[in-house]
Amino acid sequence: SYYRCTHHGCNVKKQVQRLSKDEGVVVTTYEGIHMHLIEKPRDNFESILSQMQVFGNF
């Protein structure tokens, strides 16, 4: 699969593919450099971890 950055004027591309010899392995290749600010995803690792800690204190 091929993906392109949606920021106007950005030419960064990403390719995601599975290895034919081992379909459990995924290879991700990036081409280019983002020349703009990148927004943080809403569900970043810290927020997920903090939710797990709240529910983990039983």
C-alpha cells in the first residue's frame, strides 16, 4: 500500500508491504522529509498508558 502526506505541498510518501517469505513481517519505507509541523494523533501512547493505569489499580 502507498500513502501520501495530506498536508498541502508536502511530497512525503510511505509504502507498507508484507514480506513474501514471511507475511508476519511488515516493511514500511518512507520517502522524503516533512517540512511542516506534524500534528500529534489524538490517541497518543501517553494518553493510552494513563487510561491503562487508571483501570489497573484494582
